[in-house]
Amino acid sequence: MALLFCAAAIHGQQPGQASAPLPKLTAPAANLPLPGAETLTYQVDWRLLPAGTVTMRLEQHGPQEQLSVTAATLGSISLLYRVNDRFQSVFDRATGCSQTLSKQTEEGRRRVNTDVRFDYADHRMVQTEKNLGRNSNKLGNGPLPACATDILSSIFYIATQPLSPGQGFSFPLADSLRTVAVDLKVQARENIKVPAGSFSTVRVEPTAEPGIVRNRGQIWIWYSDDARHIPVLMKARLFWGTVTLRLTNLETK
């Protein structure tokens, strides 16, 4: 739901657009460890209206990190357009390379299950999609670089990198059978107050190839300005309105 709304602002390459060389995915910094277990809960606002909740659960399973996400609309927004989505991403803790990505989306009348496997040996991503409403199946594949993050785990991949204002880096993001280069600009430090509390943060803005942001929107993420780099606030300004995710609760168990 709102998480993918935010991701849409940096994802995708338009048909006919020239492909630039993809950057390499820099491994997570050793002094910025990923949590062994952590649950983040967010309230979602659309424009000025409460729209829903998003919960993100990170768990370590040996050398891999599993990210599970649920997103659901609430109240009057559910009456207009009901959303009940579940996502799961698995990525390598040492390299940051995504391994698998699954999406179970229930949005309005649309019900689709999608599974993506990242085959780095063959440099291909393989996607199976089942449309439950139409009772149809689709199989596809696309090129894959030596290592890439995905549209979900990229939020936490960014958190494993040093975030100093005035600096930035680029990384490859794979989704929907294509990979795009994302440029991350670390903009400024700000004090932010959300329902979970007050935080000293650093604001970042990810963007994709020229023309993508202008046509799709903008996204900003505020990470806590400490070793944990917790995503405290996320905001996407899209053509149909602004979506904001504010941290309401954090559990580390």
C-alpha cells in the first residue's frame, strides 16, 4: 500500500529510455549492523486523512535477513478503496543482495500474488504472478546485475550505509523484471517528532534516472541520526497527493 506508493516515486524506467550503466551495490557497512529482530509500526496519512497502518518486521535467519511487511487501509479510506497487502523480502546480511521477494496484494477488486527469485548465477530474475480474480498465471524473467537490492529491502539497505549530509551514493534496485540505478542524496539533519517520540534525524532523497521523478513524484526518508538508522518518517509526494508514514512504535525483540 503506502510503502509501495513511496517506492513508486523512485522505481521504473520508461519505455524507450536509454539505459545508463548500473552502479555496484556496496556491501553494508560493518559498523552499521542490521538488527537481529525488530518491528516497526507506522501510521499512514494521505493528504490530511488517516489512511492506514504499515508494519515492518526484520528478523535474522543465519546469514540472511527477512523483511515482512503488512499494509492495510483504515476507516473511510477502506470504504473508498480497501487495501490489505502482505510482502516479504529476503536479502543477504553481508552483501545486501536480495534473494527473494513476494507480494500478496489485495487492492480494491485486484488480488494478485507475485513471487520473484533473484538468480545471480544466471544473472536473471524470475517472476511468477497469479491473478486470483482472473484465475490466470504469468511467468517472466529479466536481466539482473551481479548484486541488487529490491523495492522493499532498499529502505533498510540505505540504513546500512554512512549517511552524512552533503554526501550520497548510487545503487541498483531490481523490481518488475527490470533494474534501475537509484541515486541517494543525503540532504540535512533535522529534529523530527512522530508518535513514537522525538528523534534527531538525517533526511535523504532517493531519485532514479532523469524524467522518472518528474513523472512519478518525489520521496524523502528521515533516518535516526545514530548507529541504528531507524526510518522514522517517510513521505512521498505523488501526482494524486502526499502519502506520509510516521513511526508509532518500535520493538526490538
